[in-house]
Amino acid sequence: MKKIIIKYIANTITDQELDALKLWLKKEKNQNTFEQYIKTSYDIDSAMNKPDLDAAYKKIRHSIDSKKKSKLRILPVWSGYAAAAVVVFMFSYIYVFDNKEQPAEVLNTFVTTVESGVDKATLTLDDGSNIILEAGTVYNNKTVASNGEEIIYKKEQETIINLEDKVETNKTESKIAYNYLTTPRGGEFQITLADGTQVWLNSETKLKYPTVFKKGETRQVELVYGEAYFDVSSSKNHNGATFKVISNLQEVEVFGTEFNIKAYKDEESVYTTLAEGKVAVSNFAFKDNLKVGQQSIISKSTGEIAIKTVNIYNETAWRLGSFSFKNKTLKEIMKVLSRWYDVDIVFENKKLETIKFNGLLSKKMTLEEILIPIKRSSNLNYTVNDSKIILK
């Protein structure tokens, strides 16, 4: 239910999930659990930013108990922020949004046209041919099917290949075909591999994987670059065969678990966050096991590793349709936004890079909807030059 609450807050909840939330909240103990989750999730310490949970809860209850069925619209998580707060930014040292109607603000024409990212990717087959996958596009071949939102490899192919291996006595090894799935900036996609493992690809990500897995051998894929969340099919379902993800500077070995790897080309480090189960992270210099809630950070310049405890939701919210920023600098936030909205953002005023923010925003928002509160609250000005946003 925690994931459904998160999706409710982020305005990404489905009608079916909303019905489940309504039913769940009819029990008083669940209402208390709901309140406690809101408190612990946002961890707001200053009195200035303390949420009015009673008021917020009344609004949420009113929405859930309303007999009039309408399209869900996100309510403020707490009353101290804008009533239109699909995005909730807290600038603890400067400003706190109030829930009054804010005057309209006009941004550069280019910014008003920038929409959020969508489901889209390029599938590269073993023969080098490319298939464009996007909403409304259906693709099928012998081993794979896509509805434009996700791509699924057929599990039965694993059994077929294993039987063929036994028959083909003249061959020492059957050739395994490899595919690539690549998301551009402004895109994301989901894939189910032949062993049942599910992978979510964030913007600007490339994954290499076999179309089938050989029985009894390690199931191995490569995150060439970018960010991906893995929900790995347990080794118990594959005769004990482990699962490995190779990425820049590291190898992650798992037995059946959920974890996130961020390995962007323009990042200084590679980040691996364990959400469930256990994984072993290793490279040429070390090998270490992560516990749930821990994150390994490997420096690209030195190869050294550091392990710290993190908030799992903050690190993986992108998969659930949100961006959750906890003590993130404006530079880090703009890097995320540039990938999702497929725009170049440059800092002319370097002092802006280190301003820190806490907040939750929906990935469905337009760039304009995100930049207006940031601009208003941090005295941010910008210009647009050849589709490049320059922060001043």
C-alpha cells in the first residue's frame, strides 16, 4: 500500500489503485498508518515547514469519500503549500508556498511548449536493425512483443533453446542473440526479459541483454549507460542461476531482488541502491554486500567505493512517476530535468548551482509548471538561446 500512497501524492495513481486506497482507508488503523507515513516520508524538521497534517488529511479524506466520481487531482500534502501543488518544493531558507491562488506568470514561449517525457525507446536487434517503440506502436516477432509502453520477451523460448542444444550434437554452443534497448532524453520504457526479470529504463539509458538465457548459466545483462531499476526473477526459479548486471566500473551479482543502478556518462560516480533482497557489488579492487537501504558509490576517477544509508524512495521515485529531491542542489536537479524534458540547461550564474532544495514533483508536469515556482522562490532568471535555457 505504501507504493499506492506515493502514487496518490505524485498524481500517478490509477483508478483501480484509487479504489483500493479508498477501501483500505475505511479502517481506522490504516488511517493512522497513512498519517505516520506522510510524517516520516518528508522528514520536515523546521517549525516553519511543519505540515498541517490534520488539514491535509481532511482534504484527502474528502476526496476519497466523495460520492461524485471524478478524475483524481492531487491535493497539497500539507496546507502550507500551494493548493495547486502537484509539485511541492520547500525552500527552507527563503520561502514557503502558501495555498492562495498565485498570479499567472508568463515564461519564454519556448519553455511553454516543452512537454514532459513519454514512453519511447529504440529496440536494436541482433542483425543491427532498429525498431522505434512508442505509444500507439505495436511490434511483434518470434521472441518479443511490445505495446508501445513496454516490451516483453517470451519465456517459453528459453525451453526451446535448451532442447535444441541437446539435439545439435555438431555444435558446441548455440548462438545467443543480443538486443539493445535504448531510451532517448525525454523517454522511458519498461522491459520484461526472457527469465521474467523486469527492468525500468530511465531517460537516456541503454541496456544490452540476451533474447534468451541458457539453462544453468549465469544470467547476465549490461547497463551500457544511464539509469535502470531491476526486479530480478529469483535464482530459485532458474536452477540456482545467479543474475549479473555489468556497468561502468562495477559488477552487481544478485539472486532475486530489487535495486537501482545510476551510471550516467556525465556523472562523476556510479550509484547502486538496494531496495529489497541482497546484492554483491564488486570491481577490480573490492567486493562488498549491500543491505536494504544502502547505496554504493563508486568514483569514476579513483575506482574507490563508499557505502551509505539512503532513503530508498528518494532514489527510486522516478520509476513511480515522480522526482523526489532531498537536499539536492539546483545543479543536480537541473541535470535530472534536462534529461526528462530533453532540453539543455546551462548555469551562467555559478552561485545558483549550490542552492539546495527539498521537494516532490510529478514527472507529468510541463517544464513551465516546474520552473515557475523555482523562479519565483529563488530569484532565478533565465534566457533562451537556440533552445538552450541559460540560468542567470
